[in-house]
Amino acid sequence: MEANALDKLMVALHRLLPARLLGRLVYRLSRSERVWLKNALIRGFTALYSVDLREAELTDTEGYASFNAFFTRRLKPGARQLGANPAALICPADGTVAQTGYATYGHLLQAKGISFSAAGLLGDAALAEKLTNAPFATVYLAPYNYHRVHMPTAGTLVQTRFIPGKLYSVNARTTAVIPNLYALNERLVCEFQSPSGPFAMVLVGAMNVASITTAWEGEIFPAADGTVIQRRYDNGAVQLAQGDYMGHFNMGSTVVLIGPSGGCTWDEQLVQGKTVRVGQVMGKLT
């Protein structure tokens, strides 16, 4: 069977999985503080994915209160050079570059031959209009990656929008098969204003992502009635510097950065499939 046909078959089977039920189960297991259970989960996960803990604030796997505490672990102070280059756009997460480019005519590239609209992703046509032709980068976080998300440049939070949706996996197989994948999945859209113009950070949910946590709001859950949860932050109530922690996935997924609208010249080595780390320079602000 050719690769494309296999991908389609795997995605079709994936659609049949009870994603919400699995998410609730993962949530309960990952939050359990039963010593034998959380230690077994952490040891098994560390061995399976060869997790590197040398930069972690806590390197003793048995010292974590739960599997989720381990999964969302902090880095040691000074482990990365953050906020040292305000003229640059730095990588917001550890992971792999899925795509980079520009939101040409308000569309972003998802995979070869597949594009999707910024308005659909953001759930806000006005914000998408502000970010037309702005630079964008999509970073996929694998299970073994550090899962905290940081600010690519300094910004003042304008509003957030938690949009309910599907919980499809967001790996290379599904992005190549499911059109509008990021705009279909559950996601948190964070709009910021920066000296270089507005930009958006979109934390895209996926299979087993039970919730998303932000630095200013704490843990965010979908509304019981499935409606969009929108919050505005006026008078500069939330201001974050370049490199500041902004949020994390409780389990893993993808970050889409769009903007700033003032523009950015991407590093020529920032290509699809490249491994990136928080704090790494992605491009120069223009």
C-alpha cells in the first residue's frame, strides 16, 4: 500500500477513536499522585521516548508530584538565553518546524498542497485582516519535548479566545491528510500587541490534550455548552517580556505564531523538519 493511502487509512481509523473519553481518562491518570502509578508512568514514558532531563529544574523523576507535573516540567534557571535579543523573533517552543512562511492573502500553509485561512484558525476575521501577509511559523511539540511555551517577542495581551473543536492528532500524517486541521481542532488564540505590531499565538489542542494553562489565567477548560470563551484584557493588565513563560499544554500539541504584522525576515535555515528550541533566533524583526 502506498504511503498516502496508508496515511488516509490511519487517519480514518483515528477519527473513530472516542477522543473526549480518552482525554478524560488521560487527565485523571496524569494528575494521579499515587506514588506507584505516577512513578511507573514517568519511568515508562522516559524510557519509551528517551527524555533528556539535563536541563530540567528537577532531574529526579520520582520527585514529581504527578505525571502531568513531569510532562509540564520547568527548565533550570539560565538553561536558555531568553529575552537577550529584542530585535529578533525567538522560537516560542521546543519542537520541530512544521511550516514557516507568510500569511499570503490571509492563508497559511499546513502541508504540501494544503493551505487554510487565518480567519478560520483565529476565529476572528478582524484579527486575520490585521495579520494579512504577516510571517507565520508552526512548531510541532513531540511527546519528549519541553512543553512550556514562551514569548517570541515582548507583548501586551489584548484578548484570548478558547475555541472548542476536534481533538485530532497533529503529526505529519494527519496534517498531510486532513484539510484545515488546525482550524478544526480545539485551540486557544492569544492576541498580543507589540512594538512591531499585533501578533497571535495559537495553542492547538490534539489527542490527549486535556486542557491548556496560561501564565495569567491558569488552567482553561472547554465550556460545558461548547461555546467560545472570549476574554479581553484592557489597560495593559498582562504584559510579558520576550522569553517569558506564557503557557503550556497539559499533554502535547502544536503552536502557531502569526506576526508581528510589522514583518520578520526568517532565518534561511528555518526549514520544514528542522529541530528548534525555545530562545533560538527564528528571524529578524523588520
